[in-house]
Amino acid sequence: MILETYQGGSAAFAPPEFMQALRSWCTTQDILLVCDEVQAGFGRTGKLWGFEHYGIVPDLAVFGKGISSSLPIAAVAGRRDVMDLPPAGNMTSTHSGNPICCAAALASTEILMRENLMENARKVGDVPHQRLLQLKHRFPQIAKVDGKGLVAGIACVLPGTTTPDGDLAWRVVERSIERGLLMFSPVDFGGGIVKIAPPLTITDAAVLEGVSVLEDVFAEAVS
């Protein structure tokens, strides 16, 4: 059973009760539970691993992106009895173990732990989530706001429907960039999600400035 710890497109988390029931079911059925932590891992959600929010431990977890914060590298970790199934030297890849990328991953992980950036993501992340929820109540074009820590997704829809409004999401992103707030292209089904994922080192002041810009931009975009 393989699933993202949270939906990468929308930043939506599963109910903890569901994940705990899934963990129990996989155990009783002798099925491996694999969590994709490529976006969720290494502090993004306010915890070192995203699956910690569910109170579970998967059998295998896959990591990327935040593992090095720059250079291309990925990793798999898991139960010893599962990881030891392939004989030594049997798992190979052309680019495995690149020393420069490994050095970047080690340095990034050291800084993450030493500066406790998971806690910064949790603490600073509370600020935008509260403001974005207020934004949802202000505009019917926002169906929901998902996320934890320093990741959030704003779902733009046509008012009174569940149909994604990709045009509105694009206007918000483009106008934000014009105002000096760096964003990336809208994501998820219909391109209706405005995704927010600032650096884990971001400050309260920078987050407040960014959310203020978003509030102004949404007001302009829906008028």
C-alpha cells in the first residue's frame, strides 16, 4: 500500500483515524505500508516526518527534495527485515551515492536538526494558516485551505460549485509575483490550487508580509 503522507497537489492530510486503521489493516494482512515523504519529510509539516502527525510508522518511507534542499538525491528507509531482502550489491543505479549530493544531504540534515527548523515550521506555520482560514470565510471562491506547518494549499473554485477555477488561481499567482511574492504554478486537478511552501527558515515577519500580499491579490482577482 503506497500513498503520499499528504496530497502533494492540495496539501490535504488524511484523517488520523483513517491512517491508524490503515496501519492496523496492513499489519494484520501482512501488507507493506509505504509513505511517500518526498514533500512531507525533513520538517516541512512541523515534524521531522509527515507521518508523525498520524501516530504511525510505515514499513518503508521514501524521501527526496528536502533531504538535500538543493541537489538531486533521494532515499528509501524502512524495517531492517525488508531492507535486507535484496542481497548486498544487488540494488544499484547509475547515479546512486553521488558524493556531492550525499554531502549536501548530510549538511542539510545537520542544519535542520541543529537549528530545529521543524519547530520553526510548526510555530511560524500557525500564522499563515490562521490568516488563510480567515481569507476562506471572506471569499466564496476559496473552497478550502489545507496544510500543516509550512505547506498550504488554497483551493480556488467557481462560486457555489466544486469546479476548480484555474483562471483565478493563475491570476492570483501572477499578481503575487508582480507584487514581489514568489510563487509557482497552480497545481492539482484543474490547476485550481494555489500552493504555498516557503523556506523552513522563514520568519514571522516575512510570513505576515506574504499573507498580506495574498489577501490583497485575492481581493483584486475576484473583483
